[in-house]
Amino acid sequence: MSVYFETLPPGLFDAIGVAGFGLYVLNYTLLTVRRVRSDHIAYFAINGAAASMVLVGLMSSFNLASAMIQIFWIGISAIAIFIRLRRPTQADVLFYANQPGASDPMTGIQISTVPRPVSTSNRWS
């Protein structure tokens, strides 16, 4: 397998690394302008992809410290995605809480909802 990588031009690895940098910048920009939230899977997926691309880019000019940072980001992104796929979000809990006879999806405990205010206007008169 390493023989195959040696035949590829080093500029290809650099281009993939630069594209990874671009994903990092895009993700941070999307977070800043509130197009993605830091607790959503998309944020961690983009971060993981960017770190993977930068790690590939390090194959042409290796730097141990940078590689360790990228491996950390890949790992923490994978853990964050796994957690979010296993656990319902707060929005899910609030949605289910508003359903009649709802129970907490994590614990199965019956949720007692606070009654909604009754309108003072009578639309039937």
C-alpha cells in the first residue's frame, strides 16, 4: 500500500490538506453566522472530515504535533456524533413533552405537562 502512495504526486496530498483547512474555515464561518449549531451532528461531521483531510495532507510533509491534533479532532468528532445519535436532543424531549400522555424518551417516566393558558376570547360566540 505504501508503494501506491509513493507514486502519487506530493502536491495531491497538499491539495487535500488545504481543502481540509478550507472545511475548518467554512465550518467556523457557518457556526459564526448561525447556519450550523455547535451541538448538531453536521458541525462534528464537517470537523471530522476537515481533520481527516488535513491528516492526509500531512503525508507529504509529516509533523507529529499536527498529526496528533488531527487525530484528536477525528476522535472527538466521532465520539460526539455517536453520543448525538444515541441520545435524544433537548428539542426532541420538549417535542415529546407536549404530546398527550408523553413519557421521557430516555427514562420512560411519564411527563406531566403544565396546562396551556386558556384563551379569554370565545371564538364560538
